Amino acid sequence: MVTRGEISLVPIGAFDQCMQDDPSSTVELHLSASLIRMAAEEMGLDPDRATLEPQFCFRDPQVEHIAWALEAEHRAGARSTLLYRESLGLALAVHLLTRYRTTSKARCDDGLSAKQLARVVEWIETHLAHDVSLVRLARVAGVSTSHFRALFKRSMLVPAHEYVIQRRVERARTLLLRGELPASQIALEAGFSHQSHMARCMRRVLGVTPAQVARPRS
């Protein structure tokens, strides 16, 4: 019987040898072939030969951490989830390929060019109030999705999803200081799913609440 924290890596068509004593406590993650290919390209592997060996009832703290993070994002239903889920999914695929198959040496890139970065940053600023995905950002930069994730982080020193959150927090801070809109509307204008989501992100990024930002100074 499977116990908490145990993981099975099951290819399509294979049978999971670990019986589940409580299916309601199980998190199932389905990694698409395209995601595995993207991860392989990012690592400098031949995507046509990037396969994972079946593993049953093993433990891997990093896989467990990512799995629960994805499950938490799914339950939260936040608007920034799309980009964050893509980043987590790609990170999981890279980890699995690194740990559970023989990898070749990854290619090295310097980062996005100044023009590419300017286009991406401008697009993010224009679309903060909407869903932002890695696929769309990569298209704006003119590179593959798998390369964009690594190139953006090399250029900005933070993952794309974290940069978007930081920009949304800054947009919200600016609107709060103006004092022209209620906090609930500011949350939507800045791209957050609701006021509590904005407050949670603002506290994490700035260390203060929206109320503290908006409070008039004497």
C-alpha cells in the first residue's frame, strides 16, 4: 500500500504497481509529451530520445514539493496560476529528466537580447490585468518556450512568473497611493484574481498590506 510522500512515475500505458489505500489523498500529475520535449530542449538533450524510466513507490522531496505546490495553486484558482503552473510543470519535467534518466551536457545561453527583453517587458506591462503564459511570452521574444524560461531568468535574475507578480504588486501599489479606486477594483486592475490574492502577494513582495500602503501619512 502506498504511504504519504511516496511517488510513482508511470509512463502512458503502464500499470501503477503501488496500490492506493486512499485515492482521495493522492495527487495525480499528467506530464504531456510536449512538456517533456521542452524540458529536454532546455537541458540540451535530444528531445526524440528524452524518456523517463518507470519508478514505483519511491521518495523524492523535490517532486513532492512541486506536486503539492501545483495542487495548492489549483485549489487557490488565482489568475496568475497559468504562468506559475507552467513554470512548475517545466521545473518538474527538468528535475525528472535529470534524476531519472542519463542526461547529456546542457547548452549554455547568455540570456535574452536587449531588444527581446524590451519587447517582453513592454508586453507584460500592457497585459498585467490579463492571464500571462510562458507560451505567449516566448512568442513575443521569438524563442521556444523551453528556452524562454531559462533566458528570462538569466536576464532578470528571477523567474518569469515571479517577475509578473512583482510588476502586479507595483501596479497595485501605485493605484493604492492614488486613492481613486476601491481595493477590490485595484486588485482586478493589477491582474490579481481578488483582493485577498493581492494582499497575500503584496505582503510577500513588499512586506506590507494594501491598507498600510493606502493609509494617508500625517
